[in-house]
Amino acid sequence: MKLPELFVVGGPTASGKTDKAIELAGQLNTEIISFDSRQFYQEMHIGTARPLPDSWQGIPHHFLGTHSIHAPLDAATFAEQARPVLQQILDTHGSAVLVGGSGFYLQALLYGLDPMPNIPNSIRAEVNQLPLAELQNEVSRIDPIYFKEVDQQNPARLRRALEIWRTVGRPWSEFRTSGHSKKEMLFKAKLNLEILEPERAALHHRIEVRTTEMLKQGLKEEALRLAPFANMPVLQTVGYQEWYSKTETSEQEIEQQINAHTRQYARRQITWFKKFKTEQSI
């Protein structure tokens, strides 16, 4: 019996994943599931470059603008909701396309996650009091693998890593990577990887062009409209967080910051997908 085929289109931001996924799904006559952890949210359109239905070329998409920032999806919840959708697509079409840049969410969907420890309130309170610089120092020491991948300016993600370390003495990177390297895929399907990695200069140019286009579309207005919720983890995201700085910054400087932070994020994505691709070939 021929196995259904599961195509993953991954890679860094601004690498052309959306167009590639639509092209591939059209050839296969199937549907697309997004594993982009920010494109889930209806309130975040411009800053996440979320494709709207008029660009889908008639191909059904799932998990694009389907949720609210007021009911955010963590990786485990996304996987729980997406698995039956993915299985139905595989059963109906014999193939499916997954597209996105949030590797941890892809891992959760395909392989599951180790159960997360319950963090005692006392540890959470201690960690919440630490300034950003101390969080950076601590996480770089106890979990250098994760520190290399994480947005080092994002205190929420650094706190999570430190909370887990102080609770169970295991680095957060072990929870993030143990899924696909030690378990069989949860779906009986052939896995095909389409990992995009443009040449660096070309990728940087694409990032700058896209940022300029986002600003023309109203990125500033979208970000400021969401400013009352700036402390939410989902809004500690490139393209939004830069507008919430307490220091006086010009729009030109904000554009430069967005480009710089997007390049940094792209590097972390490239690192994750290279590792993922290597592990699938072992």
C-alpha cells in the first residue's frame, strides 16, 4: 500500500515559502496547513506577512488568521488542533503541504513534545524579577544551544528556559529537540522536505523590500493599534515590538531595527531547519 506524502516547505522568513507551498499544493491537488506561530492570529496581518484568501489561488489553507491573540496557541495546543486536520487531508488527497518558519510548532505537530514540567510559583516569581541582562547571562550559561537560537531580546522566552532549568535541572533545548530526533513521526506518511535557503545577500534584500512594503501597507498603524496588548508574548515579535520601545526613536530607525531583527531571526530559522533536515536523513 502506497503511503500518503507529507511535504514540508520550511526556511527563513522572506524566503518565498508561501509561493512555493501554493505552487506545490496546486500540483498535488491538496491543501495547506500553516505552522507559522504568528500567522495564526487575525489581528496580526501586515506584520506577519500573512497571505489573504485572495492570494491562495483557490487552495484551502488552515491556521491562517483563525485565532485571536486573546486566546493564543502554544505549540502543544496547535499540534492537538492541527493533527486531525492534517490526517483528514492525507486521507482525502493522499498528500498534504505544511508551510511555515516556526520549527518548534512543526516538531510538535509531527512528533509530539515531552511533557512540560509544572513551574512552582516561587521559582516563577524569582525569575520574573530578573532584568534582561541577567536572564541573558543565565540562559547563555545553562543552555547555550537554546541561547544561540532564541531571540535574546525576548525576556518571556528567556524566563521560560530559566524556569525549566531551575525546576528540573534540564535545559529547555532538550525539550525542544527530543521530539523529532528520538521518536517516530506520528503520521504514517512519507516525509518530503522543501527547505528554502536563499543566498544571504539575496535574502537580506528580500527582507528589506518586504519591510518597506509592510510600512506602505500600514504596519505602524497595525502595531500601534495593538499597543495596549504589547506585553503579550505573541506581540513580542519582530515588526511589532520595535514600535513599543520607551525610547524616542524615528520611523527610519525603527525600519532599520526591524530589518536587523528580521535578519537575526532568519539566521536562527536557517540553523533550526538545517539541523532538522540533517536528522531526517540519519
